[in-house]
Amino acid sequence: MRIIGSLPPREIDGAEQVLGGVVGELASGNYVRFWPAMTYDAETNQTRIAFFTEWYMPPTPDDQRELMAYTDKLMEKPPELTTESKGDPTTNQENVEWLRSGKKPKPRRAN
């Protein structure tokens, strides 16, 4: 993936901090926008980090693997969980509840 632009932080319910996002071009020619969002949980001494993504065109499995390889490298490990949803991922209540409380959503794929 090649980073081709930056985006300002956006409001994500449940996140204490959202970093500036990026626009990436994948090997397929598809584009993805993503924002890292974080919440610190003092009770568990844990920071939950999520990458909220939006695709220009529906991603192929190769597109998804390429993005996951990029975020895995950023985090220096694979994700603990992955979910997909149609539309704006920042409005999916299971996703934002995980950021807010640590309650894991069920793994799912967009239909």
C-alpha cells in the first residue's frame, strides 16, 4: 500500500482520541481511507486501538490482506479482533461500544 494523502481527525463515538487519517492506494488500484482511534482503560491499564476504514470500491480479499498487513506492521502484531460493516463504521454501535467499554463484538463480515 502506498500512502497518497492525509486526512484530519474525525469524530468517532467511544474514542478518546482519533489521530489524523490517511488515504492509501492499494496494488489493485483501489483506495482506502482510515483513521486510528484510541481509548485508554485505566481499570485494565489497557489502550484499545481501532482502525476505522472506508473503501472507495468494495475491497477484494487481496485489498483487505494488503491493508491488514499494513496495520499489522504499524502495530507490530495482528489485531485481536476484526469486524466489518456496511456504511460508516463509526456509527456501528458494537464497534464504538468496544472502544468505550472493552466489550468485544462478535466477529462478522459485511453482507
